Amino acid sequence: MNPELADEIAELSSTLAGVESVLDLPGMRDDISMLESEASAPDLWDDPAHAQQVTSKLSLLQAEVRKVSSLRERMADLPVMFELAEAEDDADTLAEAEAELADLHSAVAALEVRTLLSGEYDQRDALVTIRSGAGGVDAADWAEMLMRMYLRYCENKDWSVEVYDTSYAEEAGLKSATFKVSGPYAYGTLSVEQGTHRLVRISPFDNQARRQTSFAEVEVIPVVEQTESVQIADDELRVDVYRSSGPGGQGVNTTDSAVRLTHIPTGIVVSCQNERSQLQNKATAMAVLQAKLLELRRQEERAKIDALKGDTAGSWGNQMRSYVLHPYQMVKDLRTETETGNVTAVLDGDLDAFVEAGIRWRRSSTPGRS
């Protein structure tokens, strides 16, 4: 094996060792043993909420350890693959070894980014809300394009998505949509997508084919756990029920099962229409409202701390990315300078480069973020 290749593999192995150190694999294995013992208790499911927390955490830790162990095994096999290709002068084996090296670079880099997700809520599921902004029907269409982009991204990661509410615009697209994303570190990962997304294109809704700039806002907050609560007095809450509806008459219920909750002191409005039962929709909407109120409390506390520190660096979420389809094709993140000309791939959910760069940028900009 040539010295440059050997150095590259050694450097990659060293990077993986650093990741293993940060993750503290012995500590993770100890936690797994403790959780396995707890999960085997006969009375575990007497408290379903606690049982769900135990089993979810156990599953997450086991998956993490398996992933790192698998990468270490593949790393150990890599020099053998190259030596075999060299000894047999086999182009196919060499191509396979080079592909494995490239894949390991990508996997180790992704795992390294994962170690940066150490915030208090980063491991949680995420609630994502997309709202159309300035730009009329183009903005509503843009909001729907963004929702499709994120659903594809989640699908690529094998994350589950539950759509809670969609409010369709009259001509095309969405006024707003809210959905829950369940997966390892879903909130920590998707939180860097929060902010205003700008689209520039020739409007398909303009009969003069003029260029149109439109905006949509993405909000990402962590899902509230069972042990957390924000007290909401009955006189602070207005409950409205209405008939669910979808585009083109699809999904229209014949009963008033959709629920809209308005938190009067803050003006926060939450809707849910994904269940047939009004009670189920109300329970889901209440969970979303709890998450939004908890996030509001966090923002207020953070604002007080930032005011004491004189910190004004917290506005990065606005105008965070531009997607240009005309007169050239380019997606560019305004915080990290990450860019690509393959707009189609990005809109099809290929966001890894942007998300990873965003996580690294956030950590360098706001050390100690929680």
C-alpha cells in the first residue's frame, strides 16, 4: 500500500478514535446494561410513560454502539482490502476498496457531527412548522415544496413523520403545516433548518413569466416529554372545533373532528386534524401547544441571559438560505457559505451537507449551546 493511502487511512482511524472517546463507549455500554435490567422488570409497564422512555433510550444507545462498532470493524478491514487488490492487481477489488474508503469518510464525518449534538434537547423528536411568507401564491407553493423536501429528507434517514395539520392556500400550496419527526437526534439535527428560506424563480403562476422572489418560514422545536408540563388555565384557552378538509375535496370529514386551540395570553394558535376523533385531535393539539409554550419560555430565558451578556448573535435563523432557480441554479446557505448547483437534489431531500455545515457553524458560533 502506498504511503499516502496508508496515512489517509491512519488519519481517518484516528478521527474515529476521537469520536469514540467523545461518545464514551464504555459509559454507553454501562448505561445499556442498566437500562436492560430496568427494561426486564416485571412492573415496567405499570407506568407506560416511563416504560416508553426506558425502551426508547435503550434502543437509541444500542443503535449508537452498533454503528460505532461496525465502523471500527470496517476500518480494520480496509487496509486488507487495499493490500489484496494490490497483491492480485485486481481493478475491481481496488475500486471496491476505494468506494469503501469514501463511504467510511462520509460515515465518520456524519458521526463526528453527531458528537456536536450535545444540547439539552438535541436527542428529542422534533415538531416542524412551515409557514408561507411574502410572495402570495408563489410563497404558498414554496411552503409546500419545502414540506416535500423535509419529508424526503426524513424518508432518506428512515425517520417517521406524523403530519398534525395542513392549512391549504386557496389557489395552490400551503398556508402552513405542522408535523412531528421521530428519529435519533431529530430535533438537534433539524433545528439548524430553522429560519427564513428564500426562493427565486420564474413564477409558474404569472402569465407573463416574470421572476418572483418568495419566502417561507421554518420553525423547529423539541417535543415535550411526559415529565414536563406548562400549566394552562382553562380561562387562558379557547377551543374551536371545525370540519377537516383537504385539497380538491379529499379527506373531508362529515363531523366536526378538527380542533383549533388558541392560547389567549400569547396568541399562539395550534390546529390538528389528522385523527378522526375530536378527543384525539385535542390531545395532539395540546401536546403541540405545550411544546410551543415551553420553547417560548426557553427563548425568554435565553433572551435575559443574552441581554446580560450583551449577546446579539442570536438572529442567525432569519434569511438563512437562498434557493435560486433563475437566472442560474444555486442553493446557498447564508450562514455557512455552503452551496451547490444541484438544486433538484436538494429539493429532493439531499440536505446532509447543509445540515452538517449548519451544526458545525452553530457549535463554533454558540459554544455551550443547550
